[in-house]
Amino acid sequence: MATDPHDPLAPHPERDLVLDTAALRVLAHPMRLNFLRHLRDNGPTTGRRLAGHFGLDSGAVSYHLRKLAEGGLIEEDTARGTRRDRWWRVTRHALYHDPADSPDDAAEAGAYLQALLIAYGDDLRRYAADVPRLPADWFAVAMASDRPLRLTPTQLTELKRDLISVIDRYRALSEGAEGAEGADGPESRPVSVHLHTLPRPER
């Protein structure tokens, strides 16, 4: 794990939740990742609403929410709760995991990465379905790119550092950091930026 607070690859002390082995096991399920990311992107909600959004029965939703809570990934929003519905919210807005930090957790880390990529695939299918409804101005700036490179592990680490540094600069805009301009103007809307840095499967 990068420890220099100025290193873009280091976890943010307030925003990032550093995943331990127990959390990795909890998140080795794409649906739990979908729940977690839905709560992060849309704010607190209830199990009933999650069931409706994802087309699941209430028992399955309750089970996954309980596992997320046991792993410290979500917590009950008691200020919103009622006798009929429990509301849930994320404990942190971003997850952090560096596989190099936990060689003993390779199996858990691998299962988490697989689940994460499956969840991203679910996202991409939803984005694909929404393409015909994109406003013209947003369609004009949309991007889908796959650029193969040939790199060493060290070079890939530097590439990640460069990319995250640029994204963090724009994150400051969206979070309204001190000195940032245009944080929440009338033309802004949430944007998803996906980065996958993986070696291509061998033939």
C-alpha cells in the first residue's frame, strides 16, 4: 500500500475504506457490490427499494444487506428508519484494496476482483441500454475506448498513478474542494469513469 498521502495510489483517510480479508470475502459476490455501489451513488435507501430496483425477493436482499453490515461496509441510517422499513447507507464512499499488500489473501482478493469485474459488466449493460436515450450534447462527449499496451508491472503502476492523479483533479471539482470551480453547475451530472488495468489473457 502506498503510504505517502500525496501519492494518488494511497488510500484517502476520510473517503476510502481499506478492505481487510473479512470485507473481501463479503464482497466476493457481484450483487453485494451492486448494492454497495447503488447506495454510494444514490444515497441511503431501504431493502424494499433495492428489491424493486434489482428485481429480487426481500429475503435475498435482507441476507446480502446483513452480510454487508457485518463486514462494516454499510450501516443502518437510524434517523430515517421506521418500524416498517430500515434504511441503509455506506460507511465510506470508496473502497481501497492493493493486492500487493495481502499475498496471504490471494484467494479472497481474486474472488473480489472477479466479482468487481462482473458488477462492472452489469453496469455496462445498463449503460448500453440507455444509449438511445442519451441527450445529444452528452452523446457527443461519450467515450468507449480499448487501447492495448505492452508494459512491465512497474510501468503499469506508473500508468495507474498518472491516470488516478488526473481523475482526482476532476474529483475535486465534483466534490467542491476548496479553490475548485464548477463543482455543481446546472449542466453537470454524475459521470462514470471505468478503469481496468489487467494483462490480456494468454492465447
